[in-house]
Amino acid sequence: MIKGIGIDICKIDRLKLTSFKRILSEEEIQVYKSFKLLSRKKEYLAGRFALKEAIIKAFGNMDIKIYFQDVTILNDVKGKPIVKNPNYKNFFIWVSISHEKDNVIAQAIIEEK
């Protein structure tokens, strides 16, 4: 059963690279630091920010507090984003993210297991 849905859009240049420690989990920081290109770091950070905002919005109607570093978003072997959420075992979080030139958009759907 679907319990919540959230969507967010973010301008890629909106975020300062110095904010990565506030937004990213430890595992995501390792991925972030592996990128050589500044443009790729910005895109990654904005994408994770937008997706976490969408997840927070989706959980919002359930009175569950979530903070950026509570959620880790990794990519599967095909590059699809997946949510690693050991603290939310009763839910499956469907996510989608898309980058387009200057913007990134993300959507999350919370499904009860």
C-alpha cells in the first residue's frame, strides 16, 4: 500500500559544494569524493539533495522525522538509484531521478511492506 509520495526539483548550481557533509551520508561522501570533475560533483550533490527532499516530503504525512544523513542513496549495477534504509524496514522506497542541463528532478514513493 502506498503511504506517501514526494517530488523535488533543484537547480544544480544552487548548492555550494561545501554543504556536502550536511547532505550526504558517509557512503555517499565516498562516492562524491571519487569524482574528478567539479561538474559531476555538483550534479551528484544536487541529485542526492533533491531525492532526499522528495523522500522527506513522502514521509511527511506519516509523522516520521527524517534528516538528510538518515538516508543513503546508492546506485545498483545498472546505475539506477536505490535507497539503503536499514532504519525503515517496514517500507520500500521507490525512487527516480533525472538530470537535465541546469536542473535535477527527483520523485519518491513510500510503500508499506
